[in-house]
Amino acid sequence: MSRAYSAQEERRLGGHLGAVVAFGAYTAAWAAVIAKRKTRLPERPDPRDVVLTAAAVFRLSRLLSKGSVTSPLRAPFTRYESATGPAEVSESPRGGGIRSTAGELVTCPFCMSVWLTTTFTGAQLLWPRATRTVTGGLTALAVADTMQLGYDCLLQKNGE
């Protein structure tokens, strides 16, 4: 099936299918816990929670998938390539099968965001106060990082 899908390059469809199944099981586990606790779903999400969660997911997904300090967590599945920005690295998946698929997932901030959004959404339903505290802290970190990068840009621009 992989060759028919993409003759130009190897695509790990089996590994990707496994990741989709794992994500489905993860989401179903959250749903089961929420249902068992008889947690009432809100009519609509609070816009403030959406903004906090979006910023928190952005920051945490970058930290987990690109951060130099978190590279030991990714090392079993990846190969270091280069430094790419302030405290970030570029890595590529290594190995075959599950290892390579895991490497793709842990180096992709977009992929990581899907899992983190599910996590924060479920946590928000079960533990709203604690989750708002965590998302608030991660949002503050995202804003602080933006300010650091902006400050560095201003210094570079003024130094030219």
C-alpha cells in the first residue's frame, strides 16, 4: 500500500496508522474517565480558556518537540542534526517501525499539539482550577519568550 500511495519516497503508513489508533485509544480513555465521573460538559468553551490553552499548547509543544533541554526525552527516537534557534534543536527520526514513528511524533510540534490539546481539554473538564493554573503558567512563559525574542530583535536591529 505504501508504494501505491507514494512511489517517490517511503511513507510509513503502518506506523502512522498505529499512531492514529493510539491517539484514538488515548482520547477514548479521557472520554471514559469523564463519563465515569459524570462530568457535565459546558455548553461552549470559555473563550479565555481557549486562549490560555492555545498559548499553553503552543509553548509546551515547542518545548517538548524542539527544546534542547528536553532532547534527552527524544534521544531514544531521534538523531541530532543542528541547533536551530534560541534553545531549540533540529532532530530527525531514527530506527524503523514504531521507533521511527515515535521519532516523527516527538519532533513535530504540530503532532504534539494534537495530543496536548486533548490532554488539556480532558484535564480542564476534570480539574478546571488546576488546569487553568498550569495553562496560565505556560501562557506566561509563551509571552515571556515572545518578549525575549522581541528584545533580541530590537538589539540586533539597533546594532546594525
